[in-house]
Amino acid sequence: MARNDVELLVVDTAEDAAQEAGARLAAVAGGGHIALAGGSTPRRSYEIAAARRSDWSGAEVWWSDERCVPPDDERSNYEMAHEALLARLDVPPRAVHRIRGELTPAEAADDYARELDERELDLVLLGLGPDGHTASLFPNSPALNERERPVVAAEPGLEPFVPRVTFSLPALGRARIIVFLVAGEEKAAAAARAFGDAEPDTSTPASLVRSRAGETIAILDAAAASRLS
């Protein structure tokens, strides 16, 4: 079902949603540039992707955002993905492009922007917060106004309250495939605003994130999709 430039895939349970996202990650890992999401929702998908494809030598891995903490900090998006995905692979990706969260936000953003350059990612996995944020693009954040730089510093918008580094809207829009993974009833109102019939708005940043040249897919469990008419 297509809605507001998004292909909606509604499944029964959070596990079903994780399986769908994990399968898509594994498919692209045979040869492509993949940007991973942080937070707790994608952890199971990473475990599934590693089980489905243990050789990621054809892939390069990126992150759509990061908390400004060291890479071994339990709050680090890199650390979570390392535990759930990278450490489980028999053959690692040909390159792992970590956002250097131990730097200042401005330094880390500039560093990652140079590394990313004009590269178009093959798949970007994103989550959705109950407030409508995605990556570290929070409601009405100044970062949403960026139109040139692919990576920007961002203020903390929710716990953990640490500064962030995030892909900008232009960088996300260049991706060939954008996949939102959304599970839980607490995300239902935000999912309706982001993927329903409402006009895109800075109060729901996820509503502004669409692939310009490819496809945007939202994988939702039944609870998250419950307010989509």
C-alpha cells in the first residue's frame, strides 16, 4: 500500500517487522553502501541480518546518526550495531565508516561529511520516535533547515541528552532505498503523521524524509500502524 510517497508494509508483530528489515539489510550487504540506525528497535534486525548473511565483504557500513560519546559507550549507536551485527559476521564489511562521537559535534560532523562526500547510499535504515523524529533530526530542529551539508551537528532532543551528529535531509534524500522500521503502539500517532495523508511538516521530521530517486518503505507492526486509516 502506497501513502504519501511511502510504500507501507504492515505485518503482525515486532518480530515480523524485524525479520523484514533484516532480510533487506542482508540482501544489500552482498554489495552496497548501507547506513544503519541507532536506538533499540533495529537491534533484532541486525541479529537477523548477520544470521542471513555472514559474509559482508561486499558492503560498506555507515551510520545515519550518532550520539557524541566514545565508541565503547553503551549509549553509542556504533557500539550497539557492533554487538548485534558486526561482531556476529564471519567476514566483516570491506569498510566500516564510524562517526567519531568522541570528537566535538562540529568536528565529528565535518569529518564525516568529508568521508561521505557526494556518495549515494544504497540503503538507509531509519527508526521513528514517538515525537516524529528520525535519525537525530528532532521536531522543529535547526538541522532540518540544512540544504547543503550532508552531515550536521544536532542538539539532544531526547534521552540520552547528549549532543548528536546526523545525516541531513539532503543526504538522506540521495539514498536509493530508505527503510523505516517502526514497532509499538507508542509510535502509532507519529507513524500516522509521518506516513499518512497529512502534509509533511517540520513538527514530524520523518514526514520530510523521502528518497528522491528511489523508493521509501515503512515497515510497521500492527500496533504501530493502528492509527493509519
